[in-house]
Amino acid sequence: MSIVQTFAGTICNQCNFKVAEVLDGCPSCGSESIETVELKQTGSIVSFTVVHVGFGHMAKRAPYVLAIVQTEENVKLTTVIDGVLDFNSVKIGDKVRFKTNDEAIGPLFQY
């Protein structure tokens, strides 16, 4: 039996700002009137780099793709694109999908 992970975020009831983290307050307006919501699990790469020398807990993962992904609902987040075999094939605009939440990294995406 596999466990389906959700991609959770926070939406502000005051200013409607949405972020891909579960927080105690809105990072945009400071309101504490927020809700945890499930975010759409698909998006596209808007920027990226290939990290060849990681540090700390990311050192063993290198090389890896670090990207800014914009979800279908226009939430942008910095994430790792997991399982990339050919780094030269990664392009801005590529469609990606939420894979899992890594305890040390946060949300991971994949092709």
C-alpha cells in the first residue's frame, strides 16, 4: 500500500497570498488569518541551475538540478528536480510534477 503525499501550502484570508509552505502567518501582509491548503501538484520550470558541488546535507546529492518552479496556481518555489539523468535536457518551461516532501529539503519535483 503506497502513501499518497499531499503538496501543502498556506493561503492568507486577508490578502489572498499563497505560498508553498505551511506557516503561522502571512509573509506578504503579516496577517495571522491563514489556512493550510492543498496545492496543485503540477507546474513548470521558470529558472534553474545545475549544482555540481553541494554543501551540507546536499553534498551527497550533487550534481542536481535546483529550480524555481511555478505551479498551475502561480505559486513559485525553489525546489530540487529529482531524477534528472541528462542535465543538458533541462529547459525553462519544462513541465514538472510534485514527487514528495523530503524532511531535509522540502518539496521535491520530478519530470
